[in-house]
Amino acid sequence: MVALSSLQAVQFRPPQDLSLHKCRPRSFIKCRIAEPTGEPAPLGQKTKYMDGFFEKAFMTLFARKMEKFAAPAKKGSASIEKGWFDYDYESFVDVSKRVMQGRNRMQQQEVVREILLSMLPPGAPEQFKKLFPPTKWAAEFNAALTVPFFQWLVGPSEKISVGGEVSVDEITVGEEILATMVAVTVASMGDEEEKKRGDALVVEVEVNGEKQKSGVHIKKCRYLENSGCVGMCVNMCKIPTQDFFTNEFGLPLTMIPNFEDMSCEMVYGQVPPPFEEDPVAKQPCLADICTIANPNSSLCPKLEA
């Protein structure tokens, strides 16, 4: 069982030989919540974002990969004949919807798996397994990486402050290199006093009776917020992402969406349950948000086999 035991941001520390005094703070991640409060918009309203170069690059890369599997766009659609960096988040979600057309739940998930694999160099899963065996350290490390690098998909993340040293009891040479990479990246995001409010942060969780900082709390998922679709959340994000990390990379991951407030928990190190035993398998449509929801149905039709 997974239990969230705190919502405190993690102090992720780099190896001893990395001097952060040479890494001057600067704005590295450009995606920002554009709401006056700096917080996600209330439920039922779409949060306004300011996307930067890297966010649009990721949107374009994924969208162009997905276009190969998508149904043709309708005439007049903004998704027709888009070039590099022409995609915004809405058009990325539109491509996701067209990928789902004419496919059942399993086929949708398989498409996402193929897209993810197509973006990796040959042998990447095997190298990942060598660098990140399923240990507590690997789970915590990947949780820390998720916060800055998944923000284009789920929304901007809270910056993590780093400094000092880290215990190297479980770290291999390859992992030291990766730890240095993430430390430099995170250090470039700015000092503690320069932090902005975000909508994702690393949290402490309990996995198999052991507490570890391998959870990521997303206050309001951008993908679910923009799609308004339970089926898209489950078939195009949750299940294929869980399966990809667990089966291709060998690092268990469980994602726990909350459809009442659109938050989500990502728990690295936790083996996901079979679909039939997952609470999302019995989730109805978001009747107040989904434009094609059937209020009389107790199950989102896109979750049917």
C-alpha cells in the first residue's frame, strides 16, 4: 500500500566534489503558471500558463510522433500542417484525442508505448536498468528528475534547492555522473528565496512499509485539466507511463490520479496494481467537464476493453 506521509519539499544534494558556487542561479525552466495567485485555477476553470522554448519543443516532438497514429484532423482544425514549434498545449491535446479515435483501451496504451520507445536511442532501456536498479536511491532520484522535466506535460514544478553532499553508499560511477547532471540543472533554477509557487513537488511516501522521498505530488494535472477526459488520463498517460517505467525500465511506478480535484501522485518504487484492481478501472466520466460524458453511465466508456 502507498501512504502519503508529508508534503514537504525535498532537499536533493549533489555529490561531494560538485561545487555549486560555480553554478550561478538563473532562470532555466521557463514554463510558469500565469494566474495572478501563482496557483492552479479552481476546479472547472483552466489554468493559464506561459510556455517557454523547451516546453514547446517537447510538445512539438511528442505531437509530431503522435500524428503518425492519429485520425485525420477536421477541416479548419488548428492541428493541420503544423510545423516545428507551431504546436501549443491545446493542439497537443487535440492530437491525443485523435490518437484515441477508432482504438480500444489496450490499443491506445500500446500506441503510447510505441511512441515512447521511438524517442529513445537503441539500447536505452537496458542502460537505464544498469544505471537505475530498483533501489530506494533510484526511486528518489527519478522522483527528483520528474519535477523539473515533466512540467511541460503536467504543469510547472516547484524548484528544488540543492547544496552540500550526498551519501554515496548505493551510488555507482554512472549514477554519480547522473547525480551531477541533475544537481547542475536544479542548481540553475535559482536560490530558495527566488522560488516561485508551482504545482508539483517531491513528497515523502511509504512504499512497502518504508518511508522514502520518491513521490511526486501534482496539484492539478495540466493534461487532465485540458482534456477533461478520464479515458485520456488513464489510457494515454497513467497506464502506459506506469508500464513503461515498470516493464521497459525496470523501475516500478504507480500513478494515482484524483479525479475530484485533478491532482495526481506519482510513486516511484511502488509496483502498480493490475488494471482490474485499480480504482481508476471503475471511474465514471467527469460529467461537469467532459463534453461527451454520459451522466447515466457509471463507467467512462473509454475504460471498457
